[in-house]
Amino acid sequence: MAFRFIHASDLHIGRKFANIPQPQDGNIRGRLMEARHGAIGRLATAARDTGAQHVLLAGDTFDTATPSPTVIRQALAAMGDAAEVTWWILPGNHDNLRDAEPLWETIARDAPGNVMALTEAVPRDMDPTAVLLPCPVAFRAGASDPTEPLVTMASNEGQLRIGLAHGGVTDFTESGAAIAPDRDRSARLDYLALGDWHGRMAVSERVHYCGAPEQDRFKHGRRGVCLAVAIDGPGAPPQVEEVETGAFLWSEIDLPLHPRQDAAAALTAILPETGRRDVLLRVVASGRAGLPDMVDLQRAADRAAPEFAHFELRTSGLGTHYETADLDEIDRGGALRLAANALMQDAEADALSETDRDVAADALARLYSYVREAAQ
Amino acid sequence: MKIRAITLNNLRRFTDPARVDHIADGLNVLSEPNEHGKSTLFDALQALFFKPHGSRDKDVTSLRPHAGGAPEVTVEVETDEGRFTLAKRWLQKPAATVHRDGTLVAQSDEAEAWISRLLGGDAGGPSGLIWVRQGMTDLTAGTKKEQDAALEARRDLMTSVGAEVEAMTGGRRMDAALARCREELGLYATGTGRPRANGPWKEAQDRVEALRRESDALTATARDLHDALADRKRARRDLRELEAPEAAEARRMRLDSARQAFDAAERHARELEAETRKVEMAQLKADSARTALDTLRDTLKEQAEASRLVAEAETRATEAKAALEAQRAARDAADTAVTETKAALETAERDEKLALRAKAAREGADRRKELTERIARAEQARKAKEEAAAMRTGPDAATLRRIEGLAAAHATAIATRNATATQVIARYDAGRDGLIRDGTTPLQDGQELPLTRATRLTIEGIGALEVRPGEAGDDQSVEAAAEALRKALAQAGVEDLDAARAAAAARAEAEKLHDQADLVLNSLAPDGIDALRAALASIPALDDATDAPDPEVAEAALAKARTAHDDARLARETANERLSDLRDVASHAEATLTSLRDRVKRAEEALARAGAPSEDALAEDHRAAIEALEMARARHAETSRTAPDLAAAKAALDRATSVEQQARDEIARLKPLLARLDERIQRSSGEAVEERLEEVKQELEAATATLAGIEHEVAVLIRLEKALETARNESRERYFEPIAKELKPLLHLLWPEAELTWGEESLLPDRLLRGGQDEPIDILSGGTQEQIALLVRLAFARMLAASGRVAPVILDDALVYTDDDRIERMFDALHRQAGDLQIIVLTCRQRAFRELGGKALRLETSSEGTVSD
């Protein structure tokens, strides 16, 4: 019978989302926070649904080193509620051993019996057939491959060796702290469960990032998942199945535009039809649009925005296409046209800095909108 | 159109026809004093061109003279089509006509239309633009209606040469856009581009600032927490190491062994110390024995030496005493000799003095006699002098001369009075002499009796005859002279002139006697009699010492006695000195002897004190003490050689103690420290610092983005505002360019480099820029305002001309505030413009405008001269 477990990471419980603008009477931040806490329950459900008795949390369970007692206690209580599952919690860089010492002390002292804090790099038997080899993160920013101790960790003959670690496989900072992608082979692992990346990624057959079960950025474009892993026996290839756990969809959509196109219609076309309340959407407009299109686009965005959990339209990449007819709409001659011409000239002047060009372009767009409003 | 002649009739003061003729091209000047009708002329032109002949409004009625009548104005104008005569009459039989060469061209309404066409059809026309009424020195004066008309005229003119101002400057749409832009900007920023208080920009800035501060504070707290965690880790490790049982045991054992070693070393050190004391004691004993021995030897030697010296000194003292006695005797002998020679000397001196005196007395006897006689004679002379002085009374010569003068004056006064006074002369018949009396005095026959006052003459047997002389006769001079004479006589103490003369003679005699006696006295005793007496007293009298010795013998004896006395004195002094020397020698010998005797005595006493031990016994004591010292030293050296190192033992003990103490202190420090750290960590982690910090950081990020957005928005609005303002100014400038072009050369006559900016609403200059200063027109001085107003009108005239609507410029006292220097330049401006315009200047400032030049006009009435046509 295959050994089954759930691989998850980066719950970041307690994250506040203060960077998401919240209307006066809105509570999007609270909803996002709550969704992170709710991930515990959804992981438990996933475990039940897939017949797994263990949930491996590969680091950054908590967003900070010192979460408030409420955050800690409620998370532990939620894990305790899923009594049939054993939770294996690994310190990540956010809740690393040094900075989060009180946190781990609290967990060691107060956690329910089915929650195991992996604060030492020693093998732990999950059951007679499988041993868990944890690599807890000691410092916020390490200087070595945290999975190195795996090579020397012993296990009984015939036991599955399952590694659990937190960190990147690509050394972005050249600090030497990246995890060797072939660690599964060098440490004879049946599976290496990794955390830290919030997007799902299979590094190799036996090495996987599960991604955060609840997304918190526009980068990945899909709801969060956890991995349901089944391994038939030592040496057998793991069967990895993605189980969607995310409540919110963080989505960034490109909106390429060209002149003489109905920009408002183009925007409407790319918006999701349903479930908008649980969607955080960022529309990045690019290409070029005429002055009237710009106004129309902004109006369409303003109309749609309140339906979403969060909506933003980014037009910094959108160039303005100036047509004589549009400028004529401002004025055919006289001082207004003079001003419009001067601004257009500045907006297209290569000699000016990009900031000055943007300011001039926006000023012209504003002038256009004033004139149009006055005309209506 | 050019005006050639103007005729007024029945217009205010002009009840007779008045005419201005021969108005030329270019500059024309009508310079007349006030009240000569210049303004009337101006009003007449206004009326002709702008008042319909049917009008009866107040402008028209104001033209009517007091006497009543119908005002008439006739103007001859020259246009491209020829010369026309325009005439209008108002109120009674109103009429308007246009003639050309005597031919009626138009009349009534047709004539009005003709005139209107001539002006180019506009209502205000040249009046508001280029005609300046007296007293209207700025650009915007006049009634509301006039102002509106003028504005309309300007707008019309400007539009005819350019575009609509609305079209040029964007008009209301521009205003709306600018207002909207400013309104939006006003939400964020103040007029100076600073964030507005309580505005969203300021709020965003404040929020970023507050969040940054909070983030910093939280970062610090988080760092503190991390530090506390690290500290706690370290403290726990240290405490564990310190409290480990094997470490504590090792520390204790080391301390014990160090203490034992130290105790042993200390004991040994005490023994060594005792040995040292013993050596010192033995040394002292040896030293003392040595001293006793040496002292005894020294004392014995001293006793012997001192005794020998005493014997020698005694001999010397005896010798000195003997010498002293001998010298004392010698001195006494010398004393006696001195006494004797002194007595001899005194005797010799006395004798010598006696001899000298006797000699002087003999020599002075004759002189005494002579002096005594002289004194007696002098006394006689003095007595005579005193007697004469007593006699010297009576008037002196000057007084007498004065008295005589006064007497003469008196006589003269009487004579004079008598000569002029009424005189009565009695001529008695025979036998009747003396019957006429003045008072009691009878009048002498034939004798004139002058009468100086009313006099009653008694004529015996007849009665009294009262004679009253004339008043003028009495001048009181006789009484005055008599009084002066009387006073002088009284002063001199005499009765009359004769007595005065006698007294004066006596006085002269006495004075002569006095002078003679004085001469005698002076010759006898020039320095006075007392001097003579003193001289007499100084001559010694020859007394009874007739047996006085011969002076020469006495003198020789004196010299001898003095020499003897001096010698004796010298001998005595020498003896005295010698005696003193010997006395010193004797006393010194005595003193030496005494001190030597003391030495002997002291040595003997010292021996007695020593109790007389033998020298050998003392030497034996000394040797024994030296032996004891040697032994003690040997013992000390032995003890010292075997001593352990006390300092090292102490250092080892100190170190062991300190290690133990340190461990104890460290444990005592670490325990509460750990408790504190525990507490701190507990608290900080309970407060969820990192969680909060993370939140604040996110908020800060969002707030910073918001701020950046607002800053961009502000930049956009500022940029838009600037673009709009710049464009509007540019187009405004463009709109006003034609007039500015005309005005520029004129303006520069007055202010080089000056410029005017134009008001979009008023179509007039609103600000003057010169020398870097920007001033609103209405705060400029009256002179500057009127100059600008005039120049602007000239410029408008040029524009009118350029648009084919030539109109004369009429200026009625347009320069009232302008000073002499500026007026010159204004004249230049007028001349410059007059080239292709017709300018008519009306002025009362005859003198100032004499310099203007141009064609001089005259306003002629028919009563003054011929009215030509």
C-alpha cells in the first residue's frame, strides 16, 4: 500500500495585506487574512480526500517571527481539530529558529499532540515505513545549502526517505545558499518536499515546490494548490497530484491596445465573467491609444472595478496616439490648441526625461478630458 | 478724412460766428488761454460728427448760448473724394447738410448717414479712440456709455487688423479649463506649489512620514527582540558552563591548594622577619660598643691638649695686664700736660684781646669828639626846622591867586550890574543933603545908586519914593560871585582879601626858614641823627686799662701757647689709642684663658660621667658584639635562602579567589539578566512586533505609492496650468501685436526698453514694464498715465489710418501733468506721428506749447476779424 501525504508550504498565516488598498467600508484585507487561516482546514480536507495521514508544511507557516498569540493559538487549534492528520511543521526563513525562538517554544509547549515542530535536523519516523528528514532554517538569510545535512542523515533499511526543506534552488543572490537540484540523488531521497516559492514548480521527478496554498501576489496567475503525494515504496517514483486549495485568484492580464480600437470593449472582453468578488485583478495596458480611447478605457475600468476583490488598471506602458482630430476637439486654434500642441511636443520629446514626458502626456490627456466634459 | 475748417455759430459764448481756418495736414496747434472756447470747439466737433441734428439731449442743449438760439456747426473736411462742407443745426429748425463745392450732396437723415459713413460706420469711432477731451488724462475715464463705446471701438479696430480675441485666447473654454485645472490643483497644493494643509497631498506625505517613523520604531523594537534572543542564548550557555559541577569542583580545588601554599609561604616570611630583627639588634649592639670605646679615647686626648693650652694662655694674659698698666700711667701724664697748656693759652688770648682794645681806643678819641659836636649842631637845626614848620599857616600862593580872581570877578559883576541897572542919582538942593534915604542910608549927592530890585526911598518930609526897576535887570551874578568869594575866604580862614594877602606872606617867610634849617640838618646828618649816635657808640671809649701789653708781644705769646697746647693734645690722643689697643689685647687673652679652662673642665666631667671604665674593658665588649652580629647574619642568610616565593603564592591565591569570585558574580548577574530577557522576549513576541512591522512595511509601500501617484497628479496639473497660461499669454501677445508694434517706437521715445502688457477685457494696456519693474498702469503718476494714454491714442490713430479710416487726432489739453523734459519727448512723438496723420492740439499752456511747432491756428470771431469761407 502506498505511503500518502500532503505537501504544502508558505501558508504565511498572519499576513496583513496592508498594501492592498481597502475602501472605507471594505474588508478585503480581512478576507485575505482569513483565507490564509482557512488554508489549514482546506489542507486537512485535501488530506482526508486523498487518504493521507500526514501534512508536511515546508516552512513559512507563519508570516513573521513573532505572530500574535491569537494567530498562533488559532492556527494550532485548527490543526488540532483535524485530529486524524499529523502536521509536520518546519521553520522557514520567515519563522526561522533564531528570530522565532519564542514561537517555536510556544509550539513545543502548547501544540496539540498531532502537531510536530521540526526544530532540529534529526530524522523523525513518520511511521515504520517512512522517515522524515527535516532541514529547519536557523536564520532569516542563510549562507549554505540547508539540505546538506540530508546526505548524512541515517535511516533504517527499507524506510522511505522523505526530505523536507525550505529555500530556493536557484542561487539568485550568489550567496551559496541555494538547494542543490539533485539533492534527491545525493541524499538518496524518495521525495524532497520544498517550500519558499509561492508558485507550484516541479524541479524533478522527486523534487517539488508545492507553492503557497493561498496565493498572495499577481505573479502566478492561478489559485494556490497543495500536492497530494503517494509513494509505493523505496525507490518507486512518487505520484504527485495537485489539489486546488486557493480561495482567491490573483490575476494579472495584459491588455494590448492599438489606435482606433474600442479600448473599453477590449477591456470588457478580457474580464472574467463570474466569481469577480474572489478575484484580485491587475490589467496592464500596453500599446498605443488615442486620447478619447484613454478616457473611455479609464471610464470602463472605473465601472468594472467595484465588482472585484481588487482591481487596478496600469497604463504606464500605454503610449498615447495623438490624432489631429482629437487635438481639434480641444480647439482648432487659439491658446487652447497652442497649449495642447506644447504638451504633445513635450510628451514626444526625446530630449526630456521619461517622467517629464509622462507628465506632459498626462497633462494633455487631462486637458482633453476637461474640454470633453465641458462639451458634454 | 482731414478737417480743414471749423465754424461755430450760436454756440455757448460764440453768439457771433467763430471760425478756425487753414487747418493743415500734420500737426496743428490752437494755443489760447482758458475761456477762449477750445473745449467748446471740441464739443462742437463731437456734436457735428455724433449728434443727430434732431437730438435734443443734454449734450446738445448744453451747446446753446445763454441768450438762446440754435447752435450751428460747420466743418469742412477733405476726403479722397474731394472737399465737403458738413453743417448741422440743432433745436430750432434743426438741419444737417453736406455740400460739395456749394452743391448740396445730402441733407437731413441722408446727411447723417453720409457723416456716419465718413467715420467708418462705428458709433464711438475716433472720439473714444483718438479724441481726447480736456481733463481726460487717462485711458478709461468718461461716462459708462463713453467707455463702452470706446471699448467697442477698440475691439472693432483690433479685430479688423487681427482675429477675434475670443478665438485667439481661447475665451471661456480656456478660462474653464484653467479654472478646472486650478481647482483640482487647489485640492492638493497651495498657490506656491506647496502641499495644502489638510489636503490629500499633505495627508499622503504625513502618512508616509508617520509610517516610516513607525516602521523605524518597529524595526528598532524587532532588532531589540533579536538582540534579546541572542543575548539570552549566550547567557544561557554561559550559565550552563559556570554551573556545571565538574567546573565548580575544579575551581574549588584550585583555590584550596593555592591557599595552603600561600599560608606556608606566609609563615616562612614571618620567621625571616624575626631573623632580620635579630641581625639588626646585634648590629646596634656592636655599633654602641664601638661608640663607647671611641668616646673614651677622644675625651682623654682632649683633656691633655686643653690643659697644655691653659698654661700658655695664662702667661700671655699676665704680660698683657702689665703692659696695660704702664700705658695707663703714660696717658694720665699726657692729660695733665694738656690741662696746663690750655690754661696758658687762655691767658695769652686774654692779653692779646686787651692789647688790641687799647690800641683801638687810642685811635678813636678824635672822631668821638667830632661826632659829639656834629650831633649837637644837628639837634639845633632840627629844632629850628620844627619851629618854622609850626609857623607855616595861611593860604599858599595858589589859594591866594584864586581868592584874588574871585574878588575881581565880584567887582566886575557889581560893575556890570550897576551899569545895566536902573540908577537913581540924588542931586540935592543945597542943604538938603541926605534927606533921601535908602532904608537908613542916605543917598550921596551925585552918586549913582543902582537899583537892582524894588527899592523904597524915603524922602524926608515928603514920603517915600518907590522905584521898581525892570524885571530883566536882575541876573543874580553879583550874588553868585559874592558867594564864591565868601566861600573861598572862609576856606582860607581869613576875613577879606587883605588879610589873605598878609597871611600868605607870613607863610612864605616860614617856609623859607624851614627850608634853610632842613638844608643844615641834611648836611650834618645825611642819614639822620640816630646814625650819628650809633657811629659814636661804636667807637670804644678808652677805659682804665692803660697797662695793656704791647699787641705784638701778646700775639707772639699767644702763638706759642697755642702750639704748646696742640702738641699736648696730640700726645694725649696717641696715649689714649695705645691704651685702648692694649686693653683689647688684655681682655682677649683673658677670654681665651676662660674658654680653655672650660674645655679642661668639660673633659674632666665627661670622664667622671663614664664612671671610669677601663679602655681595655670597652674594647673587649666591642669585639664580643661583633661576633654576635656575625652569627645573627649567618642565621638570617640561611633562613632567607630557603624561603618560598610569597608574591607568587599570593598571586596564585588571588587568581584562584578571583576566578571563583568571578564565577559567582557572573552567575549572580546572569540569573536576573536571563529573567529580564525572558520577560522582554515574552512581551515583545506577545506584541507580535514582526507581524506589526510587516504590516507597517506593506502600508508604507502602499502609502508611498499613493504619494507618488499624488505627486504625479500634482506635477501633471502644474504642467497643464503652465501650458495653459503660457499659451494664453502667447496668444494674447499675438493678438495685441499690431497695436504693440505701433506703440513700441512711441513708447521708446519716453522709456527705452519699456513695454506694455494688455488687458484682455479692456483691450487697453494694464501694466507697464520698464527697468525690470512691472507696475499696474493705475498706480503710475498722473503724468505718466496721461503720456501713455496719449501715446496709445496716437498708436490707435496709426492703426485706423492703416485700415483706411484716416481720422484727425484731436487733443484738448491732453498734457497737463507732464513736466518739461517729458513734454519735449511727447512733442517728438506728436511730430513723428503727424507725418501721415492730422493732429489738432488744443492747449491753454501757451508757453509750454510754443516749443511744439506745427501750424498755429487762430480762433477768429467776426467781431475780431473777417470770417473767411
